[in-house]
Amino acid sequence: MQDYKLVYRLGTSIANADTLSRLQHLEIGPVTGSMVKEATKTYPVMSRVLQYVLQQWPEKSIDVELMPFYRRRHELSCEDGCILWGYKSHCTHSPSLHVDGRIT
């Protein structure tokens, strides 16, 4: 038998739970890898991040909108055209997906 202590936390303080609870309200249904891949290619910021992940990040002159990704550049990778941060896929502010996976 296990003893558990339940602690209440706001959904907004638990990013995964907050994101998952919002996904059910999307009109597009489940988000697939091919949808993330297409949005990554078409959204300018994410396509630049993808280019830098696949090639090399510049040493200086980083745009402000790229700074959250630049700070995590050593943790980012690419799998089948999708940007991964650890084991999570990120498609920030994608107008076609209406998913906000922003990392700050």
C-alpha cells in the first residue's frame, strides 16, 4: 500500500497539463508529426531554428525572437523535420496549428 500526498497546483503552473487540457478545444483534432513538420517549415521563426539546429547557430547577432531557442541550442535536435527539446516537439505560435508550445 502506498501513501500519497495530493498538492493542488494551478494548471497554468504545470505546462504539460495546461497544454493537454487546451488541446481538446482545437478544431483540428489530434496534432500529428506531419502537421508539426509542415508548420515548422512554413513559420519563419521555427524554420530558422530548424536551419540552425541542422547546421550551426551563429555566434552573435541573434534576433530577440530566437533567444529562447538559442539559450537551449545544446538541448535541441531534429527528428523528421520536427524540432525536439529533449523528447518534446516544439512548434511555437504556429498559425496553422493554433498551438502555443512556447519555451521561455
